[in-house]
Amino acid sequence: MVPLPADRAYSYGVPEGMVVRPGSIVAVPLGPRLVAGVVWDGAGEGVNPAKLRPLAHVFDCPPLPEPMRRFVEWVARYTLSPPGLVARMVLRTPVAFDPEPMMDALRFTGTAPERMTAARERVLAVAGEAPAWTRSGLAHAAGVTASVVDGLTKAGVFETVSLPPLPVVPEPDTGYARAELSPDQAQAASRLVERVEKGGFSATLLEGVTGSGKTEVYFEAVARALERGGQVLILLPEIALTQSFIDRFHARFGAEPAQWHSDVAPRTRERVWRQVMEGRVRVVAGARSALFLPFRDLGLVIVDEEHDPAYKQEDRTFYHARDMAVVRARFAACPVVLASATPSLESRVNAAKGRYGHVRLASRFEDAALPDLRLVDMRRHPPARGQFVSPVLRTAIEETLGKGQQALLFLNRRGYAPLTLCRVCGHRFQCPQCSTWLVDHRLRGALQCHHCGHAERRPEACPECGTLDHLVPCGPGVERIAEEMLGAFPQARTILLSSDLPGGARRLRRELDAVADGEADIVIGTQLVAKGHHFPLMTLVGAVDADLGLANGDPRAAERTFQLLHQVTGRAGRTGLKSRGLIQTFQPEHPVMQAIASGDAEIFYERETAERERAGLPPFGRLAAIIVSAADRRQAEEHGRALRANAPEGFGIELLGPAEAPLSLLRGRWRFRLLAQGTRQARLQDFLRALIIAAPRPRGSVQVQIDVDPQSF
Ligand code: ADP
Ligand code: ZN
């Protein structure tokens, strides 16, 4: 299996004297190149060995475990991706296939040099502190230049030895600092631990209100899985921002977990990959791509914040990491725990139907009260012209600051304003490549498209009518709210948290720490502040435009909005201080707003479940989106029609469309969408395969992408 869009494994000959078995990682000739691949299975049928090109090389690397190969095949079948492309997600780190070279190190021989100098004395003074040194490490520790060390080595004071490279991460110690659990937590933990001890596959939903201590609870299951000798995978959304998670893990286990996400240096990633495969790395905390790490003996999978949209990957292979984590655990025959305060409807229904276990934590740790939640009807409490924070919220901020506590203003929109308009002629700035407005980013001094990255300078004059100084921003983004707060509370320390600010993840981590340490008074942020953070002094959360996510016609909009508002207000009052959440809305009667205000999640879940069931939507029915795109609008639409006209019968699937996709122009490509809908029993994948085969070959720039279980529909 080569990491290319190939439908199946290729056949190669095994040269005399070379030993391979299923799972071996090898290099094979492909056209003029050599590529890495995995020996998938034994010989294919009907191949003539004499005609085969030989394998070029076997890497000195443990074989890819069998459950991993079956997982790759399963993901490929389910998502309708070529298995080679799924295998590529496993083989992403090719340099890791050979063992790491031994490291040159210096060992103190105990002999004294004939000639002594002050610098040499300094080296000798520290030489005994470690069993072996790197040359530069020793020089650094002694505060001398490396040539002093070289001189001593020549004089026989140090000898050069070869040592295996240091482990990426030290072993976690399961008894390092066991938390004292509350009775509720202890009971929840024991149910998870039971699952681990029983062994084999099981799925459990760990549902606990924000601040109930879900992390402490699942750490007990992690400890048990480690004691049984297994490896543990913990998936987290936006792991690059969750230094606090790493710190908590360290506090509990005395060592950090290995990390796996795009921000980890390539060299470290190679080592993690290799050592996961050798079973030396015991715990990985990672983003969704960590699912494809070659664990040798997986004993437990945790998916934290399992409802989070960041788990859905929507390029090349479309997959949902939560769902695939359950499959991964099944192939590894180990338990999986899905944790959330606001579970996805899918997991809720799976738990209700008994397919998943359901463990609940009903109250916050140490009985900290949940915030007092109130809707602010924006029709009755309008802000001043050109502003977005109502007088009610403003007063609340003032009171909060007066008590020396923190306020969080949440708005899920980056930049300064979502639209720029010419007041004279009505011209709107639009992306030339996408069907969206350009977002005004004042801090960067550009108008920017959030879909393709296109950016242009904000001109002084309207490009349409030429009038100077009449371009106006419409609507708020977080930068504009920050400006409003600076004007209203000039003395307060205001921090803006948004993923697009200069400095990237590193700066965000620092700022999140600063907020947790009380070094800010007003925090303004996008959805990234809603996720799992623990801010001890935060006692007020204001949702600036709570209706924002409800605006699009997506049936999942209500669920998303509910989860986001619940999570963000859950940042308040986590240490027992009296706290509140104010939700600014123009539709206070909307069921989502009512459910949020009542603080009763059950109302929301019941209603939403009933509605989905009635409409036959997931999780009660199955759905796939087929996106047809092309540089030419007509070609895209025509191919969409051709798919529909040639659709196979007899699968019990209804095909809708083609209709313009929600983003009808993206990166210069026109997009049309068909939706395939069926019951839970319908053979959706078989239908999709037949659909693609039956359609005429795509012409010109036409591309077809399939998204099984689309997140928006
Ligand atoms: P959740 O993930 O459910 O929102 P956390 O696991 O983040 O909650 O816990 C909330 C806070 O309470 C954290 O600061 C955590 O350290 C603390 N906490 C929870 N349980 C315990 C415990 N048993 N002992 C000490 N601190 C705890
Ligand atoms: Zn664009």
C-alpha cells in the first residue's frame, strides 16, 4: 500500500534474502521514484512473479500492527477515499522508519588532567553531576567554551561513548499524585476503570457539567490502562492551545504526555511516531490526526470535548475524529470514553439507546454554583449607535471590575467588521474568488477573505464611485468590541483573543495563561475562549451576538449554538465565586435561547432529538453530501445534474439536488451540492460507489468530493 490515491495495494516481488511480513514498512519503485509503503497482505491472486518489480528496501522498524491496517481499510471504505490516501495519514513521517542514530556522548573517566586551568577546574567541578554529557551540554553547564572540553577529551579525562537517544517523554507515573475525588467523581471514575479492567471494546459517554472535573475522572481510567501495560490516546480539540491540559497531566502523572499536532517540530514528531510504534511512548495527547499513529498496544482512547466541530476534517479525506476514534477503539479491542458538558446529539442518542454507556456528573466540583444566566432582549435594551454592548451588559461589566473580578465578552467573529460598505453608492467589498464579503481586519490593516485568505488593503476611496472617506464598517467583530471596551473602560486591562492575531499559538498560550493568572480585566474572544479553559477569577460572561450561529439555515445550527453558549458561559464561576452570564439576543423566544436561560440542557436535547427523528436526519437517518466543483459554473452544475440523472436505483436512498452549495464560489471554483439521505439501515456507501461509477467521467476541471456524515447540511 503506497501513500498515493491508489484504490488497492500493488504487487511487488521479494528479492532473494529479503524478509518481509504483513505490516513491514518498505521502499518500493514507483515509476522513476522510490516511495515508502506498507506490506499489506500476502501475494495477490493471478500475479506472475516474474513480471514484478522487486521491493527496494525494508526499513528497520516494527511492522504496522494488524488492527491499524484493518482500521485504514475501514476508514477508506466508510469515507469513500482511496485506501492509499488513508495510509498516507499513517505514513506521514517517513524519516522515522529507520531507528534513531546513536548519540555521541562524553563520559568522565575519573583521571585528572596533567595541566590544570581555571576553566578546566570548572568543567571537572560539574563532570560528576551526570553519567554522560553532550559536548556542548557540558561546556554550557561549566560555563566554558567547547574547546576546553575538547582539550580535556584529548587528555583522556573524558571518553566518547555511543548512547541511545533520550526518550521523547519520561514514563508517566500512575501513582504520582492521585487526586482526592469527590464521592460523585469517585463513582464515575470507578465505572470507567471497570471498563478498562474488563478489557475489550466499549464506548462510554462521560457527561458532566462544566467544572465538574471530567478530566480528573478520566485520568483514573488512564492510570488503570497504563498499569495494565497499554498505551493511551487522548484527543483534544485545539491541542496547541491547551498548555493547561499538559500541566494538569504533569501534575497528576509526574511527566508530560507526548504531543501530536501541527505545531510540534518535525524532528520531535518523527521520534514520537517511532516510539509510539515501539510502544515506548505510553500516552499521546493529540489533535485528530493522532488517530493514525501506529500504536502497538492501545489500551484506552479518550475524546475530550467530543462535541467540538474541530474534530471534523474537511479536506481530502473527510472524516469525523470522534466517530473514527470509536472505530479505532473497536479494532484495538479497547474502551473509548467520550467526554463533554454538551455532548453531540449523536452520542446522546447512542447513550440513550444503550449503545454507549452513560456516566454523568451532575454538579460542579466542590459545589461551585453554575452561573446565573439571563437573556438580554436587544430590542428592549439597544446599545448606543455604532456600539454592540447593551447598557445592561455594560453595567454588569462595571460591577464585575469593581469587585476586582474578570469579564469575558464572547463573539464568534474574527476581525473588526464582517462587511465594508460605501455609504454613497452602496458598493460592498467582496472576495474575487469566493462568494463572501471581505472582513475588515484593522489590526492587520487589510480586508480579508476568511475562506481563501485573499487580502487587500482597505482603500481610502470607493473603487466603484471614487468618493473619499465614506467607507463604513457594518456589524461587529471582536476587534471592534475590544475598541468599544477600551473606550468605555480605559483603565481596565483588556485582552483580545483570536486565532488570527500575530504571534500564533505560542502567543495565545501565553495570553490564556495571563488571563488565568488574573492579569486581565476584560477578555474579548472568539470561540477559542469557550474551550475547556479554567479562569479562576472569571465571574461574568457576555455573549455579544448570541444569534449569530442561528442565522444560517443549517439544521445543526441550533445544536451548535446551544453547545457554544453553554460552553462559553461555563467559563464563569468555576471556583465558587458568584457568577453570571448575559446573553444578548434579538430572539429571546427562540428555543435555544430558552434552553440556555433555563440552564436545563435536557429540554434542549429532548426537543432537538424529537425534531431530528421526525425529519429522519442524523443520528436517525444517514446523510452524505456530494460536492461538485469546477472553475466553470455551468460545467459544475451540469455534472451535478448528470450524477442525479444516472443515480442507481434500489438502495433506498433519496438523492436531492444539485443546488448551489452554501459557499457557492470557493477559491475560484463554483460548487453545487447533492444530498443523499437514507435510513440508518440504508447501504449508503454502496449507493455512493454506484453513483460515482454510473455518472459520466468528470470533464475539464470538474471535481467530485464526498462528505459522509457532513457537519452542515
Ligand atoms: P470539566 O472538564 O468537567 O469542566 P475540570 O476537569 O476542568 O472540569 O475541573 C474543574 C476544576 O476543578 C479544575 O481546576 C480541576 O483541577 C478542579 N478539580 C476537579 N476535581 C478535582 C478534585 N477531585 N480534586 C482537586 N481539584 C479538582
Ligand atoms: Zn476568498
